[in-house]
Amino acid sequence: MASKNVERLLNVIMTIGSRRRMDRAKLFSVIPDYAEATSEQAAERMFERDKAAILELGLPLVAERDVLDENTVHYRIDASPSTAVLDLTTEEYTVSLAASRAWDDATAGGAARRVRAKSLSLGHDADPDLLRRTPRGAVESLPVLSPLLDAVVTGRSVRFTYRGTHGAPARRHVEPWVVGVHDGHWYVYGHDRDRDAPRVFRASRIESFPAEGPAAKAPRPDDIDLADVLDRMLDSDDRASAPLRAAPYKALALRDRAVAPLEAERLRLPESPRPATRRLVLADVRWVELLEPAAWRAEIAEVLEAVAARHEGVAALDALEAAAPRPAPGSG
């Protein structure tokens, strides 16, 4: 999905999600891409694509005929208590603000800033203390997100090179079902054609720009919950409440989980499966040390020793030295 299309889609969602309904004529006058379309038919085609994308993303788009004029249709995002798009608490808006930063350097560019400005105009503001505790670098801005999101909306497959947690990079052919953020990282979940099974991929490990492939074939599950998928992957009968030693004012995500103040040097995570705790500790291992259980501590030590071993010896620079020089900006 081109960045211009993403920007327009976000603009439409924010406009009709602002606790009021709006008819097509009004939408066509306030959304710049519709107003500047070469013809009314072109604007209609854009609007139909955007409606389909909104529904595909799982938002409750509602169309209602005017009681006085059946030829006029009003559109809105259903703002019932369970699905309100903009009925946010300060904490929820702060999290949304942190997540929207991911778009600043990725597909939507200035669209994220305009979305935030529109949220402010509707009365939403962030909690400065909570925002301060949200690491700016925790949500990754990745150019691979645009083709992955496009594949979800259009029902296409994509091909990319992926470096898993073990082994060398490999080509993967995937039909994306959902793209989302979990614990500060972007993931894509979908059907892996080569393995004929559902798989989760962390976006930061995709090492090539995803290329569009043929139409998806596998049926897409209903009501996909990315957090539930990842939690099931990390579930285990080996569970414990793990104590940690932490550097003050560091490892903010772990502190939030442990409900610990910024200056505390001892934390205790709530009871979690062993794989989930290992993943969280390794993500902030520069600042924290797992104290117990002893078997979990030994496992993390083995992982760190393997990482250190990978970095011993002389670096292999042949591929770097053989690469063509990067062209100067504006020379292409």
C-alpha cells in the first residue's frame, strides 16, 4: 500500500471516527485525495477501496440511510462501548501515541503527525509521565511494513529473506493474515506456504523488501489475536515469579511489568512461563540480571555465551568489500 494511500486511509478513519456520522458528499469535500480526484468516478473508486480496507482491518464501519432522504448515506465507525475508536482513556491514548511514532519514518510519514494532531483537537492528550516511560526506540519503524500491510488488505502473498533465531537467512513465502505490535516489536502472522502451516515472523528479522507474490490460497482465520498467538508460542508448564537485579532508570518495560519504581535495583516479575521470561530478560540483558530460578539463569548464560562466541575471531568482510559503492544522494 503506497504511503499516500495509507495516509488517506488514516485520514478517513480519523474523520468518520470522530463521534459523528458523515455523508459521502461531505467526506469527498474534506478528504484532500477525494476532493482533488480527476473525476467523481475516480473519487468513488478510491472511497470504495478505502471502505473495503477499513472493514478488512476489523474496524466496525457502519452505513446508515438518512431518515429524511433515502438517497443520502451516512458513514461512521461504531462507537459502542466495546469498540469505540476514539473513546480513549489518557493511558490508552498515550500508548496509541507511542505506537503511531512507528509511522513517522515508515509508510505514512507526516500522516501520523496529522492523526495525532486530530486526536488532540478531539480532546485527547497524553500523560507526560507515562509517555516519558515509553522508550521511543521500542516500537520499530521498518520499511517492510508497507508491503506486509498491503498484502493483508489485498489478500496477496509475499516473498522475503528471513533470519530466524537459529541458522542462516532463508527465503520465505508467506500469506500475511495480520501485522501488529506486541511488547514493542512488529510481527507478521500468516500462512507459510513452504511449511504449509501458520507461522509468526518478527519484522526486524526480515532482511529483504517483501516482494508481492500470487493471491493467497489458505483460508484466513476469524478473530485473530496476535497477543494470544505469541503467548501460546511462549507458554510452558515451567513457570515462576523471577527476581531480577536491574540498573536504576533502565529496563522500563520490565519495570512496568514488575510494577517497580524507576530507581529500584531489585524487581520481581509476575509469574510467567520460562520462554516468556527468557525473551523479556534477553531483550534488556544489558541492564538486568536474572537471579532465580537457577536453571533459567544457566539457560540465559548459555545464550549469552553463544552470542559472544559468534563475535570472536576476525570479522568476515568479503561481502562488504565486494559490494558496489552506495550512490550519493540525488545522483540516481
